Amino acid sequence: MKFKAAVIVSLKPTVLDAQGETVRAGLHRLGYTGVDAARVGKYIELSLEAPDQAQAQAQVERMCADLLANPIIEDYSVQISGQP
């Protein structure tokens, strides 16, 4: 069965996000002074084959641990949906 996985990878809250700070500063320069903070992450969309949704979830979790996220400085979330 085909599944679609949406993976969001973000820096852990304790890790300084220099890119997010640059975005916040740029928004302030553009007049969006109400922005207190910005965090920048990655969005990864995968299409995969698996026998069922639980196994698709497990596969993508392993992918995140092996390659897609650095568990020392990043957190990730995975959302699996079936594809027609």
C-alpha cells in the first residue's frame, strides 16, 4: 500500500537558531515588529510503500533517526496518510 509521510524537523528549543534570528531581524526591519521569535526547520515529504500505516510510521521514524534528523540537536514529527 502507498503512503505519504510528512516530516517536520526543527531545532530543539535549547539550541540557538541563528537562521531563525536572522528571519526575525529581517521581519523587524520590514516593520513586523510584533514578531518575538522565529524558528526555522525542514519539511520533508516522502512517498513510500508499506504493508500498513503502522509499518509506514515505523519506517519513517527509522529514516529520521538514521538520516533525516540529528537527534542531538533536532526534534521531528511524522504524519502518515494513505494515498489513493
